[in-house]
Amino acid sequence: MAHALPPFQAFLDEHLEPVGAFLRGMVGPNDAEDCLQETFLAALRAYPRAEKRNLRAWIFTIARRKAIDHHRSGARRARPVAEPEELVDSRTGRQGSGSLDGALGMSPRHSEIWAAVAELPTGQRAAVVLRFAVDLRYREVGEALGTSEEAARQSVHEALKKLRESAAELKEMAR
Amino acid sequence: MSEFVDRLMARANEDGLLDVAYATVDTPLGKAAVAATPRGLVRVALPNQSLDEMLTRLAAEVSPRILEYPARLDEARRELEEYFDGQRDHFELPLDWRLSHPGFYRRVLRATARVPFGEVITYREAAQQAGNPRAFRAAGTAVGSNPIPIVVPCHRVVRSDGEIGNYGGGPEMKRFLLHLEGAV
């Protein structure tokens, strides 16, 4: 019993919000709900064979694949932009502690930066969204992406470098 | 989010992925829980029994694909409510017996299921009807392990000395049910 899977309802209750935040960051608010349906339906289908030791990494892996499929299918109607208020953790009511604006030294009104997140390569975008919208630690970002903590840190680092350049342009334009 | 979850549940059900659906139901003695597979009602948890424990056991013994999906339990909930209102003296629900041990235990429970509303039998009689009159202690164990209480009316099995005997839902619940049926 020690390694038995929890009832799917408990698994769903625990992961629905963070996976929703992740997908809004990955595919934008318009398409996130469809991706979220596909993610949890696929999870339910595969659940009896789930990786019991790390269900969070397991569900984020499925969600990431669904987001990639979504982009490949060309279903992208709108730019995958997540509004920052949608990235607020609904359980705690707070923005991820490592908010992206904070990381980039920008005020929240500059959160057009999420538009620039959409331009990042998929791996980097996933890392940034997991770190700043889902508020995972680097070790957890690595687990969710199937890479090491160091590789996750590196992805976020590179992504932030690009985003800082975009941010500088935005500041320039706002002047 | 609840609309989202409703849509997810409906699709899961359509795709045959909902191995166990559950819901809660109010009774005069508190909140009970009911669970069904596509075959039928598989488990009833009485008000003194833990919902979490029921779900954990179902996950281990039936399938972890368990969701709170009351639509599958509409009929079970309606019949239970009618029973507690004194409007119903038998249940017309398909049952999934998989949580009872096949063999003697299940035969005892099937015999229990035939005891009419308002009547009682003894553990010894239950053993006899299951084909082994001397196994009345084992019959007690079988009745005590009933996964579908109330609907499989194990409260109608009593001791031959006139005491009402044990009950998974607690002795006061057994007394309440027998009183409701006019059997005591």
C-alpha cells in the first residue's frame, strides 16, 4: 500500500491549478483549457501505469507534450500570451514568489514581457513558465522537464538573458 | 474550474476511463458515500466510516481511476433517500460484488441480500443458506466484511440469543435501521 497510487480525484485536485498555470504560459489563455482537458484525459488513461514516485513530474511531462503537439498542429490562433493575473496562484492568491517582473527588474505594468516569453524556444519557455508562473524550484523544474537541476537553471538563465533584451526594448519604447 | 471538471468527467465517462465513480449521500445519521463501477454499485461507506479510507481501498483493490462523478450514482442516491424516508422497502440497483471474497463469504452475502425488509435472520441461518450451517462464525465475518451495507442488508442478520450483534456502521446505526424497518 505504501506505493499505491492515490485516487485520481485527489491527484486531480492537487495538480489541476499548477498545470493550468503552466499551460496558460505555454499556449496562452485561449487554448490552455483544451490543452488542459487533453492533458488530464491522457493522464487518466495512463494513470494505472503512472510514475508513482513523482506524479508531479509525470503530469508536467504530459502537459509539456500536449503543449508541443498543440504548437505543431498549427492550432495557434492567438499569440501564446498569458496575462500575469492568470498566473496568480489561485490557492494562495499570490503571484509566484519568483515573479518574472521581479526577476527582470520590471514593474508589473511591463508584463507585456509575457509576449516575449511566447517567442522563446519551447524548452526555455517551459522552464521559465515552471519557474515563475508555477513557482517550482529549479530541482522541480528539472524533474518536470526530465533534465537536471543544473540544466533547468541554465535554460532559465538563457531565457532571462533574452527576455532582458526584450525588456530593454520595451522600456525604450515606453519612454 | 468546476465547468472544466464537469466536462473532463463527462469525457472520461464516455471514453470508458471512469473505473470508479463516487458521490456522497445524506442520511439521518450523517453523510454516507457510494461508489460504482460500470457494472454497478461496488461500495457503500456508512457515516462512521472514512471517505478517504474508502477511496484508498478502492484505488488499491479496484482501480486508481476514481473520480467524484455523482451522475453515475443518481439512481443509487435516489433509492437510498427514499429508503431513509420510509418510501422504499427494496433496492433495484445492479451490484458489483468484486469486493467480497468469492466462495462462502459471497454466498453468505447473497443470502443476506435476500432477507426481506422488516425481517431478520441469525448468523447460523445465513451460514445454512450459504451451504455450511456449522460455519456461523465465518458467516459473522462474511457479514461483517460486507462492502455494500444497507443495500445488501447485513443489518438484518442478528444473533440467535436476541442481541442485535455487531455492525460496521456501529450498533446504534444497526438499531436505527431495524427500527426504521419495524423489525425491533
